[in-house]
Amino acid sequence: MNTLSSDNSNSLIRPFPAERVAGVKAYRGQRIAVPVDLRLDSNEGRAPDLALLNSLERQGRQLLNRYPDASGLEALLAKRLQIDPAAVMVTAGGDDAIDRVCRSFCAPGRELIQCRPTFEMIARYAHLAGAEIVSVDWTQAAYPLEHVISRISPATAVIAVVSPNNPNGFVVSAAELKRLSACARQAILLVDLAYTEFADQDLTDTALGLKNAVVVRTFSKAWGLAGLRVGYAAADPDIIELLRAAGHPYPVGRPSLALATARLQAGDQAIAQFIKRVRLERAELSDLLGSLGAEPFTSQANFVLARFRDAGWVRNGLAALGISVRIFNSDKSLQGCLRITCPGKKVSFARLKVALKTVLAPRALLLDMDGVLADVSNSYRQTIIETAQTFGLALSYEEVSRAKAQTGANNDWQTTQRLLENSGIKTTLSEVKTRFENIYQGTSEKPGLRTRERLIPERAVLERLAARLPLAIVTGRPRKDAARFLNESGLTGLVQEVICLEDAPLKPDPAPVRLALKRLGIERAWMVGDTPDDMNAARSAGVVPLGIRAPGDQASQADQALELSGAARIIEDFNEIEEILS
């Protein structure tokens, strides 16, 4: 018998108690539509050598068919911390340890005190346990100790301290931790030290000396094992016993335990070198961000949080160059902020620095011609339609626009031939080119459609941009056609370089973009284009791509094509470039 009711009012799947999950949304990491290969948004540590995987071979088949036993890793951690093994519990990442603390000590009628902003899962777990959340602002480097103490009440069950704090990197001192513990002896002090390896002072020993403190550590950051989900809690054995009862009996799988154990047994030398590298990068990154007009926070973690005039632009510009960083939109105190992980690797950090300079301080502006400077809706686009008609194929403007939105559509002769062949009409590129040029250039009997072209942006805007940055054209037009349009539009004196069909392979090959940079003698630039080919060529050349819709293009279709091909922003007109540059 089917016991599920089809009556939606009889909600058998409603969570109970419902008020505990009201307004709680599942955690999802930020995702970017464009491909990125340098992920600096989640603060993971540098991955260990793949040789670590060899340790799994020694485990035998029981690695897969036996329930895990974490006691070996717990003993190693206890020895490292110089505490009783009964005072350590291995958990599924630090998150699991935090969840167990909230399950054990939070309840309706009780309160958790936290600083804000901080690691978002703390409040989430406390809320799910039924507790009230009491937040104290922590927006300056100094820990707001007195404010936190003033909020302690008989209902206080847990006080969360994250040091270094995520996402600002601020720290708590040992003296502050001790005073906080003494002022709230009836409460648990949840001391999240996920980033402590990168800090000037490790509070682990201090916290372990406090009877009411629970230390939370992880292998996800400095140890580079975020994919394994291994963390641990350390506290008085009686507290640890409560935490063991508050969750799954086997929180970490055998492969993860084996790899974490092998990583720990390998010693700290590689970890120490990584930490040293991160600290150097952190200082250099803060200086660089300040020089580029951002406001970096003082951080002792493996990341730098900074406030930008236009954080969305910087995030998207970096993404267009294949680098992801974390943006914060939900917390008012973090409006305009980005958190950037220090990669801890020389090559990756050099790439990050160049990308930041490119996004925030370009040295030139590169422009496609057709659809960007020149309105070709009644010239080149119409020529494709009329050329196809000479072969007996009727095309709509929308069909041409869709074809131009595809990769590899930079050459209109080839695009026309492709449209013909897709309709079963076989012909040579030479014949297509002859008919196309007769229609576009014109004959003695009939003027060409090229005469219908007009300049899209106002010349005054281009003059202002040229006064700020060198302008260069990167187009697939033949040189004579490009030169003629620039001359007829009065732009010849504004443009320093023109890369044409004869100079390099066509976009999406990055060669013409790189050639423009070389001729200008610069390395950092933005490029405005109207097609995926433009976006792909710019990204491959390390240039930030800006998308713009060609006149006549259907908005949603064009925007989607540009976004998916990596446009950092889609602009309506050239005035927006001035706004971004300002």
C-alpha cells in the first residue's frame, strides 16, 4: 500500500521541527560560468605529491570492505599535541567537529555568540540545533573582546572564536582567549583554528589548557587534503565523548584516514616550506592590492580579503583570465569585498599578479572593428544574405546572427560558405568570395553595401579613451577595407596599431591579439569584441575580454554566447568602459 499522500497540504516530507530549518539554505560553493584553472576562491592548500597515493597500496583490500578505525590517526595527533588520545576525535573535516559541538551544546533557549563576519557554517549548525545566534561585529583587526563579553548571559552555550578568522584573516591573542574562557565558564569555547598554521601565533596549546575549550583543526588548508575531508577536535576527554555521540560512528573513510596518516608521518618540512611561501605571498599581495587602489585587510591566514570599488568587475575580470576568487554579497560588512587565496606556488602567484594588474590597470584598449566600431548590420551581414541568395539560399538576419555567434565565424567568406554547405549547396570558397566582394565592394553598375556602414560609438568617447590608453584595432578585415573605414570615420589619428587579415591567423587564434600587444610594447590590455571568437582570442592572449552586442543582434542570444565564451562584462556602449576605468 502506498502511504504517500498526493495532498500537498498533508506534508509528510516537511522537516521537523520546521522552525529550525526555516530560512536555512544548503551550502553551495560559488560557481563561475567560464572555465577556470587557477582556483583561488576556497583557500585549499597546495596539493601534495601524487606519490602520497602509493600509501594506499599497502592497505590491502580491507581498505574498501572494512569499517574505518580512526584510533591510529588519533594517537598520532595526540602525540603531536602531547595530550591523551582520548582527548582527540577525527572528524569529517573541521565542519563535522563544529556541527558536533553545536549538536552537543546548542538547543532551543540557548545562545551561540559569534563575531561577524566569520565562517558561515557555525551559525548554520547552531541554528539547526535550535539555538539563537548572537553576533558581534568584527570589522577591525582588533578582536572585540569587551563587546563579546558584554553579550554573555546565562543562556550562552557556545562562544565561537575563529582565529585566523575567515573571511578577514583577523586573529585573537592568547590573553584574549584566556579571558574569554574565564568570563564564560558555563559555556563551551569553540576555537576554530583551521588557518592557524599561517598565523604568527598558534593558539592550540593555549586553548587546550582551557577546561571549556574545544579546538577544531583540519587537514584541508595547510596540509592540502581538502578532498579527503579530514579534520579533528581536541578537548577534555569528557567533551570528546559527547562529540563522539553527536554524529556518525564512522565519519571518515579508510582511504582518507590512510592518506592523512601518511601525510602526517611524512613530516612537516614540505608543509613548512609551503607556509613560508604563503606568508611571503600574503604580504606581497596586500601591497599590490593597495597599490592598485584596493583596501586589503590585515590577514594572518592563507588569503587576503580586500575591498574594491567594483568587486564584481574584478571577480569577473579574473575569471575571464581563468582565475576564480570569492566574492561576498550577502553580508553588508563585506560589500565590495573579494577574498583571494594565496596559491603558495611561484608560477601561479606570478600569474595572479599579472592578472590583477591587467584587470585593474590595463595599458591599452584593443577593439574589434565589425559590430564594435562599425555597424555592419546593413553591410557585411546583409552581404552574407545577398551572397547566399545568388546561390538560391534564402537566409534571415537571425540565422546570420546565430552563425556569427559560433566559434570560428570571424571570416565572413567562410561563414557564408558554411551556411551554404549546411543547406546542401556545394561551392568553392573562391566563388563565394567573388560574389561576396562584388556585393560588398560594389561594381560600376551598383554601389556596394560597404557604403551603408556607420560608426557606432561617438567619436568624442573614443577621443577620451585614446587620451587615457593607446587604442589598437584587431580585425579580420582585409587591410584596405579596415583602413578605408578608419579614414572615412575620422579615426585614423586615434588608433596606434591596426592588425588585419594579412597580419596573423584569424581569431579565435590569439596570435592577432598578441601581435597587437607586441606592436604596442605592452603586456596588459582589455579587448572589446562582439563574438565568441573575440572573447576566446583575448582570454588565450591574457587580455580581459569585454563583450558588446552588435547592432541588430538578439540580446539574450548574443549575451549568452558572449558570457559562455568568457566575457568579463557585457557593455551597452563605450561610455561603460570609461566608468570601469574610473
